[in-house]
Amino acid sequence: MIGWPGFLDRRPTPEVTYTVELLLILILAGAAGLYFMNRNEKNKKQELEASRLDDALADARRWTERLGSQVLTISGTDAASTQAMADASERYNAASSQVSTAATIKQAQLARESALEGMHYVNAARELMDMGAGPELPPLEGQRNAGKVTERRTVEHDGQTLTASPVATDDTPNYYPGGNVAGRPVPAGWYSAQWWAPAMISGMWTATSMMMFTSMFAGMSGVGYGGDAWASGYGEGYEDAMAGEDMGGDMGGEDMGGGEDMGGDMGGDDGGGLFGFGGDDGGLFGGLDFGFE
């Protein structure tokens, strides 16, 4: 071809053609190898996650079933043990609902936490009735940091009287096993009313609750933090709750048992349950008004 460079008229030799084809085969083989290797790794990761979820669900079901058998066979004999068993029943309802819909490891763990909390209520009731608490239970999330009530205290706040006691009494029939509520530690003990319940429902604490907490627990041995330390995190906790984050550990946000779970029997039993406003024992607040808004 006149006027065209001579190299355009050249044809690749068989050796060059073979080399190019070999390189293409090696590139395709490498790409295929990487694809299958990534797919295998992804499959292994999915299998591992599925196995972990199965294990978490099995553990949650085990504790939920154990709690259910206790709730069905034990009835309280006085105001404190009756209320403790009512709270255990509410936790059983929450755990049952949570474990039936759990699709993630975290959700399964939260169901387990609900069931464990219920078992702590059962143990408190059993001790009151001289039945023996049974084997030691795993600690709840935040339970160790929350500490426990070590002395009886009564405070007046907003015209209401609130009492905390290390043991159950006629005027302190409400037990809490200790742990996190809306991102704040609540000490284990017996109380005249479930003052932590509004924060459990809403996922946030009010300023009224802060002041009450400070006056109740400041300087108390056994509580591993002072009232001022608890109150100092209020702003951050309030913002987190408003942002819809999981403030409660075992109780916060969507993991607090869901709106339908937290209601328990809604007053359907004589113990009042956690939300038994019409119950014979006075339900959630025992007829008291703490001025929560």
C-alpha cells in the first residue's frame, strides 16, 4: 500500500498471537479466581453470622423458657413478692415477643437480657418467700456499675415521698435488679415506687428525675458513682435519646421490648404488672404522682 507506513502491512507472528492469547487466559483466570475467592469468603462470613445468630437465639430461647416456667409456677405471697413476679411476667412477655421476631444477633441478645432481668425478679421473689434463689444468674448489662442500695433513705421531692431500701418492706415493694435505664445506671434495691419507669418508656430522663436521683443516692456506699456524676451525663443522654439511639442497653430505643412488649398485661393481673395502672397493687407508680412530664 503506497503512502502507508510499512508496519501497518505486517501481520502478527504465531508466537506473538500465542503470547497475547496466553496473557488473556491468565487475566481471565485470575479474575475468575478472585471472584470465586471473594464469593467463598462472603459465603463463609454469612455462614458464620448465621451460626452466631442461631447460637444467640438458642441462648435467648433457653432463658425465656426458663423464665416462663418460673412465672407459671410461682405466685407471690405478699405485696413485694407479688409485684416482683408481676414484673417478671412482664419481662417474660417482652422476651417472648423479642425472641420471636429477632433477626439479628443484637436483637437476640436483647431478648436474652429481658429474660435474664425477669429471672432476677423471680430470684428476688423466691428469696422473699424463703424458696431459695437457685443457681447464680449472669449479671445484667450495667448491673455491676449500677451498684446497689445499702441503706434506707427517704426523700421528699415535688411534694412526694420516695423511699429506697436494701430489703423489701411494706412501703418498698418495688424491686429493681440494677442496670442501665435510658443510658443511666439505676442501683439494685427495693423502692416505694418505680421511679425509673418513665425513662424506661420514653428512653430519656427528665430534670426532675435527675434532682431526685442526686438527693437519694449522693454519698451512699455501694453505689459506685455519685448523684452528681449520674446527673453530669444528662445532657448527652437526653440528646442521644432524642436522636433515637439505643440509650438503654437492654431497655432503650426499639430494643426496650417494643411499644407493644413493654405494656405487659396492661393491668390484666392483680399484681398490676409494670403497666398495670388499674391493678390492685397500684400498678406502675402505686398511685403516686412524681410530676413526670
